[in-house]
Amino acid sequence: MDGNGRWAKRRGLPRTAGHTEGEENLAALVRVAVTRNVGWLTVFGFSTENWVRPRTEVRHILGLHRRLFGRVEELNQLNVQVKWMGRPFDTPGARTPKYVQRAIRKAVADTAQNTGMVLTVAFDYGSRAELVQAALDARRDGEIVSESSISNHLYLPELPPVDVVVRTSGERRISNFMLWQIVGARVYFTERTWPEFGAAELDAALALAAS
């Protein structure tokens, strides 16, 4: 979800305002995706690399994620099930604060019975870290490290292969996001920043996935 800072800068606003607008837009896009019968929506909320950002910006983003995971009432009304993937809280290097951990656990538990769209938020997530952990877990379980054993030990092995990757704000690259799962996926590029990404853009991305 790129471009929150650029969206704010163009309007003479602080970067934090862009992140706030981005969080609101994510909530709006979840509502739209439900009406489009999207089965799985996975968003890159906060990467393992994002911790190097200025401390005030990181604190603001953490607060927004706590609020995002706190939208349980609306998510239940939409029949959306929440999942999370990222570095396990008890592993070396994991940095998710306790208050965000509590919000994540509560959102996952409180929406577990919903049967509609699965919204997965990747927080403190990096695909390289995920793949290293999968290989370590396979070896720990006495398995040969192979395609199947890595697939079975991903953070959320139940996630289906990705149909389409969306890159906003003019970014023309693949980031450290679901590198194992996006093999063969279409990539939808748009110049719009994430706060500007609306229903029409989502429809265009879905059309690409279906082509």
C-alpha cells in the first residue's frame, strides 16, 4: 500500500496524515472487496524493514494498526475473517509491541467464525524471514527441506496462491512480500497513491487477474 507519504506531501501535510488516510482507505476497500466477492485479500501493513523509519512515524503507524485490528464490529457485520502473518511474537528478531499483539489476537479470535472474505494483514512481515523460518521449522520437524515442506511451514500455509499483486504510487518492482506465494501472479501497476486507490482501480486489478 505505497504512497501514503507522497499523498500527504503533495497536500502540504505531515506523513502521519497520509498513513491515517491510508488506513481509512483500507477500511473502505475492504467494504468494496466484499461486494466484489473477493475471497482473499492480503495487505502489506508493516514490513520487517519499516522499523528503521523515524520513531514518531512508526508510533503513529502502530497506533493505526491497533485501530485497524480493533474494527471487529464492522468486520463481523461484513462477515470478514481476520488473519495475521508476520514474525512469530516469540521468535528472535520479532518486534511487534505487546499492545498490537493483543489487538491482533483479539481480532483473529473475534472474527474466527466468519465465513466470508479472509482479510490477512502482514505486520512485521518479510518474505525472506518467512522463508528462512519455514526452512528452519521443516528441519526441526525432521523433514527434508523441499518445496512441499517449505509450503507447509509458511506463516499461513492455508493461504491460496496469489492471483494478482497490486502496486500503487507508480512503484514498478516486487518488494519483500509473499515471494513464495506470488509465483505466476499478475501484477497490477497504478500511478495512484494508496489513499487514492478506489473501487475502479480494484475492479481493474480484478479484471487483470481474471484475464
